[in-house]
Amino acid sequence: MFTSSDALPYAERLIALRQALHREPELGLDLPLTQAKVLAALDGLPLEITRGAGLTSVTAVLRGGRPGPAVLLRGDMDALPVQEESGVGYASEIAGVMHACGHDLHTAGLVGAAHLLASRRDELDGDVVFMFQPGEEGQRGAKIMIEEGVLDAAGSRVVAAYALHVAATALPLGVFATRAGTVLAASDSVTVTVTGKGGHGSSPHLAVDPVPALCEMVTALQTMVTRTADAWDPAVLSVGSIHAGSANNVIPESGTFQATVRTFSAATHTAIRAGFERVVRGVADAHGVQVEIDYEENYPVTVNDATEADFVHRTVRGTFGAQRIFLAPRPLAGSEDFSFVLDEVPGAYLMLGAVPPGTDPASAPMNHAPQAVFDDRAVPEAAVALASLAAARLKQAAGLKQAAGLKQAAAAGPERAAAARQEQAAS
Ligand SMILES: [Zn+2]
Ligand SMILES: [Zn+2]
């Protein structure tokens, strides 16, 4: 329905918006300047706009010219606590804050999709919900927006949801990637505190030493991972911090360690969490120490619905050409709060290369790096991709409904079938 050239009239404005967002990045759930820029950029479009209560989100609904279901497009808007060293002319003017994950491109791209879809509003077979989301980088903004009703913003539950993420590395400019099933890992963070009884290093029999218990927990956890996760559905557990005591001859009262856990399926996630708690409590019991486990599940596994991933692949190929999208062989070990959306409704997540031409994608600084550069030219491409996905998905839903209607009429007899065909030709 859309091609790259459809974005040309908007490209300059969208790139200016992207650069303005980049100059003034904001962190977390409270992005008032970003929200104001988005509202200004959507001004004049025929949208039903609501703002978040617990966060500075923007939800916009576009009503299509024909009746049909609703689909959702998401763009995250928050930046990172990173001091920019990219060297671009529109670098961050806020010390210690940078759009190092490219969410400025997502925001501008989603604004572009709203303009494109509004320009063909009459041809849309249903409604589009635009989800402008703060707090992706650890604050669960998507979950808060779900709680505030974004999935039902059009009056009925959206039938599909799509999100796009730009990459400063790996993918050449303008090349898309997606896959069916798991696309991103689940990530958990865990803090374990072990408490015994302090004493003199010369008389451990009078103390309850937490140090050997901590050491045994760390190594036992690595064994637990290898004995729990399927080799083809792996898990990663790393203890990145361990502390106890302050002197060579004093047995400390307590000690602590912190770990990150990455998994790629809900089943392995559940098994590893259960194994973690079992092993740590078991070792604590064996040593006669007390243990406290603070197990925080950050984001679940991001899973693309197989049918929707196939739809994304076909639609992007149809819009941009076969050489512009490929199916990724493996998930990435990063994580995403769009996972909360995909836990509720079918949909898919896709990546878009934004590596500046002349830079080797294999060695370009990656997302989150202070030197990461995302090329402006990815913005109109993101807009066209998102707009195409929404329009084509609504069209597909209308086609399926029409086919179901004809089938039902055919079952009711030849006269009803002829009447149904006539009705549909007239509509
Ligand atoms: Zn990020
Ligand atoms: Zn990101």
C-alpha cells in the first residue's frame, strides 16, 4: 500500500523531529519535552489522542474509512544515561543523557506512520492505535500503558501489534530482519544475601561462616544451569558482583552476590528460576546460614507469533524488495518490554539497520555505546514499514472476513451465495 517514495514529502520534517529529539533526550517514564514534541508533530491529524496518567505516554487512534478491527504500532521514546561521544552535528545537549538506543528514530518513524496512514485514511479497513511509549530501558513503560488500556484504546482489543527497533550495528542501512518465535531474551536480576554469625578467623567453630556458603552457591548455580537448560534452549547466568567481609582474620556476619539471568523460552525461564532458588536455599541449609533471595524478573521473553512474523516478512519484502529483509537465524540476548504486549496479543518485532553508509556494520559501535550512530535515512523507511504493516494487516483481516462470509453463504445455498457475492461487489 505504501512505498519509500510515499515518505518523501515527510522525510525532511521527520528527520528534523528526530534530530530535535536527539538533542533533548529524556530518561525513564517522565519525558515531558519528548511528549510535547510528539503532540506538536501530530497536531492537525484526525487522531483521537490521550496522554498517560502514570507516565508521559501518547496514545493516538486513527479511525479508518471502512469498518474493521484495530492494529497497534509501537514506538518507544526514552533515552539512556550515557554521555554522547558520537560526533554527530545534532548530538545531545543534555549532559550524561543520550539517545544511544535509537528510540528517537522510533518516535519520529511512528509520527511518520501516523501521517502516511492518515493520508490514506479512507482506504483503511479498520483502526490504528499509535503507542508512543516512555520507559523501555528498564522501567516497564509498556506494561504501564497496557494497564492504562492502550490495547483497547480503539474500543476493542487490537488484533495485532508491531514494533520496530533500529540497529547501529550488524544490519546495513535499510535492511530489515525478523524471525518467528523468540526474538529477544528474558532478563532477570537477582540479589542473594547470606547471613551467618561473625567471629574470629582463628576460631571458625565458634562462628557460622557465610563465605564458603556464598562460594558454593556461585559454583553450584553454574552446574544447575547446565543440568537444567536444554542445549538447544540455553540459559546464561552470570554472577557479576560478590562481597563479604573486610579483614583477613574476621569472619563476617553476612555476604551478598548479584547475578543476571538470560533465558529464551518461558519454560526454561521458569525452570531456571525454580532451580536458582532451590540450589541457593539447599546450600544455605547445608551450611546452616540464613538466606534471602531477591529475584526480580525484569522483562519476559519477546516472542513473535509465527503467522505474524511471516506476515511481516511478506509485507516488508513486498514493500521494499526481497533483498531488504531476511529471517534472523537466532534470537538476540538483549531484552524488550514490547514482550508484555506480545504476551497479550499476537504480533511481531522487527529490526532495521541504521548503520551509516561507509561504516562497516560488523565493527560499528553497537546500541547503548556512547559512539553509536544511527543514520537519519532509516527514519522515513521506518515510517513506511510501520504504515505498510498496519494497512496490509487491516486489509488482510477484511479479506479473511469477506472469504468467511462467502463460505457461510455458499453453505446456505446457491441463491444466498449469489446474493452475498453481489453484496460484496457493491460494497
Ligand atoms: Zn536499549
Ligand atoms: Zn531500545
